[in-house]
Amino acid sequence: MKARMQFGMTPISGKAGELVFCYNRRTGGMYAREYKYPTLTENHHKMGGVARNLFAVKPADDFKYDCRTYAYLYANSRKNRGVKIWTWSNCYLHLMYALAKAQPEIDLSTLTREEIYAQDLPCISIKRAVEAGLLEQVDNYNRLDSQI
């Protein structure tokens, strides 16, 4: 449900009673939802393990900067097909899951930096990922060539 504040009140985020308020600075929108604690399943633990392993690769700062730049360029392009990439970590996870979808033999829960370089995977840089079709093409993507 969309929420609106009275004139002069600043937007809030967080829990208040039975509601959770969320505010997005980029869009200026705020919404409220009922607080529900999710029932944890095996899939939650599996996805958590995959994310833990992917961030254990520890991407280089230059690669993170390229992910931030790609996210900015992607957000400002008119052709983002409903996929929202706001941060470098969104970009990184989107890239890695696209890699796993394109090459099913790759197991994200055990992937290491050494395997990425040994197999010369297209996730080494944003430029190679765009050229391989893992990420959508944006303007000036060829500048984003820092390695993971």
C-alpha cells in the first residue's frame, strides 16, 4: 500500500506497531506493509549459502566501482525490462545468477576466484559480461573493464 505523509513531515522507514514503512530516496516513494516474519525453508538456507560464497570471492574495489557505474547507467536507460539494479551488490548478484543460468554446470555455492580465472568466465569484467549477454547493453559499457 502506498503511504503519504502530511505536509511538513519527513518520510519514515522502519517498524511502527503492525506496519513496516519503507522509503526509497531515488524514487521518492514510500509504502507500508503488514509485518510478517517469513517461515524459513531449506531454500532460504541454500540462497544464503550461495550469497555468502559469492561475496567470499571479494570483488576488487575497481570492479565494485564498475558495478556501481553499470547500475547508474542501467537505471538511467529506458530499456531496463522491469529488473531493478540499484547497487553494486544487486549488479554483482544479477551477473552471477545470469552466469549460472547461461552455464548450468557452474555451481555458485562452490565457485571461487581461481575458478573464474582458470575457466576464463565472462563474469571477470562487466564489459565481458555484457558482450556475453549476461547483462543488458548500456551506453559506454566498454569502459567497464576492471577485473573481479
